[in-house]
Amino acid sequence: MGKPRDTRSTSTGGNRAAASGAPTASQPDHDLREGPVSAPGAVLPHPPLPADRPPSLLPQIALAAVCGGYAVGAALGWGSPKVALVMGDFGLSFAALVAAVSCALYARGADSHARPAWSLFAVSSAMAALGNGIWGWYEVVEGAPVPSPSPADFCFLLFAPPAIVGLLVLAKRPVTRAGWVCLGLDSWLIGGSLLTLSWSLALANTAHFQGRSVARCALTLAYPLLDIVLVSMVLALHFRRSCAQRSAVNTAIAALALTVLCDALFTSPLLREHYRSGQILDAGWFAGSVLLAYAPWFTRRAPGDAAEDAGRAPRRLPHPGARPLAGSLGALAPYLAAAVCTLGILTNVLDGRRLDRVVLFTGCTVVLALVIRQGIVLLDNLTLTQELAQKENHFRSLVQGSSDVIMIAAPSGVLRYVSPAAAGVYGRDAEELVGSELSALIHPEDLGRVLHEVRRFLAISPQDEPTTRIECRFRAGDRRPGGDGWLNVESTVNRHHGGLIFNSRDVTERVRLQAQLQHNASHDALTDLPNRALFTERVSRALAGRRAGDHGTAVLYIDLDGFKQVNDTIGHQAGDELLIQAARRLGESVRSGDIAARLGGDEFAALITGDATCDPATREFRIHEIADRLRITLSEPYRIEGRDVRVAASIGVAFAEPGITPAGLMRNADLAMYRAKQAGKGRVELYAPQLQAEVARRAELATRLRSALHDGEFLLLHQPVIELATGRVTAVAAHARWRSAQGILFTPAEFLRVGERGRLADDNGDRTAELCRWHLEAAVEQAAARHRAGHRVPVAVRLSARRLLDRSLPPKTVETLLSRHSLPSGALVLELSESDARTPLDELERRLVALRRLGVRIALDGFGSGYAAIGALRRLPIDVLRLDRGLIDGVAESARLHKITSGLLRIASDLGMQSVAEGVDLPEQVLALRAMGCTHGQGAAFSGPLDEHRLRRVLAAGSTPLPSPAGPSRAVVLTGSGLPVRHGGSGPDAIVHPPLRSHSETSVPPT
């Protein structure tokens, strides 16, 4: 039993062509052949993805073995007609079923865009498998001819629509209405031309009924028409395919080509008359189904597929003059279709047949479609031409109107194009620059660097570095303001057909500004001398570049003595002018190879380069001579605002030694400068190693003092204030003492001065404030305890006016202490010390008035020693006037000092103030002061500072014996110089006291 030959030519060919050709339009060819709507470049080959082992060839071998076995069996007739029918029908059904299952499984794991297409291809293959199975049931199982039409025909007819929709899903869809129209016209051009050719060759005879039914004739024509539609869609969408799953679709294209070839061979009269199921032609359809099943799973992926799937495949520009093959074929497709249609019409004419109306109608519609399509293309081209012209005008306006200069240089370095902006930027016409060598326009010092950068840039892949930036000096023309010269030009460089495009701009002002900013960052703004950072860098360079054994390099550290007084008396503007003149003198006095700098304030420095040929003595003499010359130069009068201003210069010198750092060398010079200031100012001192030892000693003392404050090693001693007329104790003065490890008491004054001399002013201020707070709180607390014990004498606490106002002592500290310890009114006396002209008297007056309202009495300490004392006496609410010990020391011997002291005591008496003389150590001073009208005294003549136990004994007695002119009293007192030392024996004479000294003349504790 054989299949009807008139239907077999359409049914078998149609369904198998559709099944294998379904996915062909979904993918582009990945060579350089791209369609006209593709990007104008081609994809660069991407490096292969790393793999643990090379791809296996086993799937390809298995595929070739299966197809080859089927072909051999078909060629040999399968051994019997029965087997041939089975393999020709059920074999093809099984192959189509495998393709359907393969496409369905692949669709489950495909991306969302490709999943519907592969699902539709699975449905198409399933219809083909069902149709071939039904056909085999008739021929093999029942042994009867297949009826026409039969259920198999409906399965074959249902194969084509899903395949066509799947092609549309995978293809790149047009984005405009005109694009959809062109797509339809292209499909009809191809389909109509194929229909014309097929009708002329074979379908015209098939279309005649010849006694057959209309249904059977329609079915006969439906299969080749569906083949034509599928082929038309494949060809029309081939140039619009997407770029995903390239290898799978390419394999499916091969399956389609094989199936269509078999259909074409089957429709030829030579094979159609002798075809039987199971023959060699079935091997082609079988291979097409197997290839479709193989396509999505086992095709070896090209290296570019992974890059495309990941969206990271690089693009490359096409070679100049190259035209993509796919674009050419896409452009020629309508004309090729018209040529095929013409060929079909000529076939009818040459065969002498009457021109068929179907051929005539189809040809006319093809020509009409071609005309419409060309009209759309023409309109589209006109629109594109207008847009291109508009963009070109925009580009020309952008280039010619840009403030940047755009230049195109040939690979030889000759300028081929220069934008008109060159006239304004370079001061040279663009026509003048065209044809010039680029190297002749670049500064010779920059040319080597520019050439090196250009060569490096051209050697790198454009994807790795699309542009580069070059900055160099460019020759300017005479029409630029300032005349001929060099401009600083910054250029962005791009590649252009082997040459370069330079987008250049003038950055001369920016370069000047950067240079100015760099200069400002490394130079002093007032004097324009190098600042500390640049000076330190130069010192580092000098130390690193010195020759071995060259110790002659020296740093001079310079400080202007008396500069602060200039600011305070004349003003800061005059001080700035003095610094400018001093910097000018310093810069003119150093040698050309040396460097002078301003480090800050009134401190300068100079770096003197060394001479390795000098011995140490000659070196020191030469540097000392240079430093002394600088000192004399800087100490000469300065003419400022029409007056002569004098300041001195203290200079410290430090020599570079092996292994010394720049910071160490500058520190040594700084120490030497402070030694010069301590030695009397206006002199030159050389650094000596013992200076560092002194710094270490002062640091150790500062650490010990800080530990003493934190560990509670300070205590209070109180010195009685005596009424000179009666000897009665009217008050006690609280003095802080530090008990050393040896058990000796010392005042902290020496240690507080250590910080000042050691340039630890901030730390010293903190320690002083902490000690001041402790001193005040301890004095108030102990005074309150004495008041509760019945000893109602006020306590005097020395406090500087500056400390009373600054933040280190909180504003309500005194009030809080008085309230906390319930100290009665009048029991606290604040002694203002260290009068300073800069202290704001208005603020100080308000503070003192507030304290007096609480019953705090105010004493002016050290009266007669400061120039600001009279002003304070005039403005401040003072209750007690304490005479400085400098007025007391020689009051009994010096008539001049006697008159001065008498005058001050009269002022205190006239103002109604109590007067207290400090440092009364001798009986003669007691008698002299009492005769001059001094009311109270304090000093070693009465008692030294006492601890709490001895103080209460004195307070219980109520008075102390007054010394007589014959000699001092033998009363037992404790002085501030140390603790008493007990010798052998008993009675009052057993205790021997050290010589009496003032409480402010204590020793420095041992280190």
C-alpha cells in the first residue's frame, strides 16, 4: 500500500519543512553579515569562556551515526517493503516526536522572550508526529490506502500556524507602523515570487480539478502554499532575527534547509512518479527532525554566545569601506523577489503556454508591492536625508561654533582639519594650521612626552581606553593678546581612521592659577617667604643630598625680641609691616644657595648649606659669623609710619649631624634660640647636647608635678597676717606646698615656670588652673572647719585676675564653695595678683562687685610692682592693699625707698583701705613700717607658713610677740624652707630651725 502521490508531495514536504524550519528566523548570523537595521559595527571576538575540559564530540558523532544509519537503511530498502513502510512512516513520526519533546523541555529553561517560540515549535513538531503516525496506521497497520482527505491532513495543516507565530516571536519586531508595512510587503514579495515560480512549474497542473473534489484539490494546494508562506517568513525575518541562542537557531536553519531541499526534490516529476515510503528521500526529512531535536541542547556553543547571552560582548567598528553581507542581501531582497516573479512569467511564455491568470495576478501584486515598498523606502530615505542634513548642520555648527579647537591629524602627524575656533584660541587662522606638522607646534620640552603618550594610546585597544588626555604647551600666533608665545593647552584625544582627533582648549589661566595656589600653599602670605612646610622639605632634601662626612649644613632659628610690644603699642598693621621688612632683609642677606623662611608669628629660619672641606672649628666660626651678621641686620631700626622702631633678634644655630632628622635639626635650633633669649636676648647661641638634657629634665619635672596634682601630694600651709600695733592675728594667707619624696615641702612656682620656659604653655596653663581650683577649694574648706572650731579669722587666697575671668575657673565657683561649706560673710579674702594691662577692667569690676555683695573682701596684691596697679586701684573695688616685697626689703636703709613706701601707705590710708606689707623678715622693717602708718604685716619676722596644728595653736593664743629693735623673738615658728630637724637634748633649744627665709624663696626639689 502506498501513499497517494498527488498528496504525498505536499503533505510530507509541507509538515516536515515547517517542523524543521520553525526557529530559523529567530537568530542572526553571527558573522559580519548584519541587516540594515543592525548597528553599523560588528561584534569583536570575545575570549573563550574558561572551561575545565574541551567540549565533547560525542553528541555530534551520535547524531551522524543515527542519520547515517537511517540513510543506509533507506538506500538498501530496509530489507523488505514492510519494514520500509514502518521506517518511512513511524520512523518519521518518532523523529518528529523527539523534536517536539526536545523543544518543549528546552522551552521550560529558556528565557522569557524565547519560551513561547520554542513551545510553539514543540506544538508544530507534535502535529507532524501525529500526522505521520496516523498515516502509518493506515499504511502499516490496516494495510489500506490513506483516504484523502484524512485526519493526518488536518494535523499537517495545523502544523504551520504555530511555526509562523513562533518565527514572529523570535524575530526583531518593527518599532514603527511603516516598519510593519514593509515587513508585510517583504513577506508578500518573497511569497508571491515563490508562488509565481511554483505555479508556473508545477502547481498550475495540480490546480486543475481533473474530476477530483474541491476539498481534495484545496488540500492539494494548501500544503505547497503553506510551504511558501513558511519559506517567505524565514527569508523575510532572517534579516531581522534577534541575537540570542545563535548556535541553536543556526542548527535549526540547517534542518530547515535540508527539509526544504527534500520537498523540492519530491515535487519534481522525476521523483514524484517513483516515490515509495522508506526510500532515500525520507532520510532527509528524518535528518531535519533529528537536527531540530539536537539544536537547542547539544549544539556546541561558540565563545561569542556566552558573551552575547550575558550582554557583555564588545562591539567593534567596521573596517573603513567594508559593507556587511547581511545588509546587502537585505537591501537586494525585494529586487530578487521581483526577479523570481519575472522568471516564473518567462517560464510560462517560453513554454508556449497561455499566461495563467494566477501568475498574472500574482505578478501584478508583486510589482505593486515592490512599488509601494520602494515608495515607503524613498519617503523614509528622504526623511533620513533631511535628518542627516539637519544633524550635519548641527554638527557643523557645534564644531565651528565651539570654543574648543577641534583638529584632525593624519597618521603622519599632518593636520587635515582645524576648526575656526583656532583663530580665537591660538591667534592663528585654521587655514594656516592645516597642513602643518603637529610636532612643529608643540613645545620641544613637551614633545617627547606627547609622542610617548600618543604611541601608548594607539597601542591599546579602543575598548580598554577610548580616549586619553594630553596637556602641553602650544605655539600661539601673533594675533593673540600678548603676542607670540606658548599656551598651555589641554587636549582630549580620540582615534579617527588610524589618525587622531584633538579636542583642545586653552588652560593657560588654570595652569597659572594652579601654580599660584601651589606657591601660596608653600609660601607665607604676608612675607612671601617659604613657609614651614616648604622649609622642612628643603631641610629634608639637604640632609638626604649631603655628601658623606659633610656636617656643615646648619639651620638658623630666628626670633624677633620685642615684637609683641610693637603690636601692643603701635598696632598689628605696623607689626605686619615690620615683618615684611624683616623678611626682605633676611632674604637679601642669605646666600643664593641658601633659603630663608618664616615659620610663623615673629619666628624665621634660614638653611645654610655646608662645606665638607671645612674642619669643625672653621665651620662653627663661619656659621656663627653668618648668624651674627643676620642678627645685626635684623636689629637695625625699621622705618614704620614715619618713626623708627627697634627690635632685636635672638638666633639659635644647630648643625646637621649623622642620622639626624629634619624635625630633630629644627628642634635643636629652636632650643638654641630659646637659650639665646634666656641669656639676655639679641645674641647668637649654638646648640649643645646639654640643652636636650635640660628639656628632658623640664619634661620630667612637669610629669612629676602632674602626678603630684593627681595623687594629692599638695597641701596647704597658712601664714598669719599680724596687726603691727598689737601683734594680733587678723587673717591667715593660704599657700600651696608640695611634699617631695624626701618629705621636704616646696612651692610649685618653680615647676610652673618650667612649662613656660619649655614652651609648654598650654599644658602649664592647665596645670596652673587645676592647682588654682584645688587651692581655692582647700582653703575655703579648711577655713570653714576653723570657723566651726571657733577660730573666726578670714583666709586670704591669692588668685590672678586673668584666672578669675577665664573659663578654667567656672563663673560660680566661689559662690558655690561659700554656699557648700557655709563660710560666713567676710571670711574670704581674694588677693588679685599678676596685674595685666590686657585684662578687661570692666568685666573684672563687675565680677568683683558681685563677689563683694556676698561678703568677699578684695585685696590688691603686689602693689607698687606693676604699671597697671594704679589703673586697677582707680577702677576696682579694693578693700586691702598689699605692698610688694620689693618695697619692703630696703625700707629701713634706703631713704628714697622709704619715701616711696610712705607715699603709697598714705594713698591706702586716704582711700580707707587696709594696708598689708609682704615679706617683713627683719625687726627693723617692722618698726619702720609701723612708724610710716602700715597697719598689717606678713613675713618671717612674725611667723612662717604653718601647718593646721600649729596654726590653731597660734590662733588660740590670739597674737604673736612683736620683735624689738634688740633682736628677733625666739618664738618657735615653721618656715617655708623645710621641716625642722631635731638634734639631741630636750627643751625649747633642742629644736633648731633653718635660717628664716621668705615663703617664695624655696628650693627646687631634687630630680
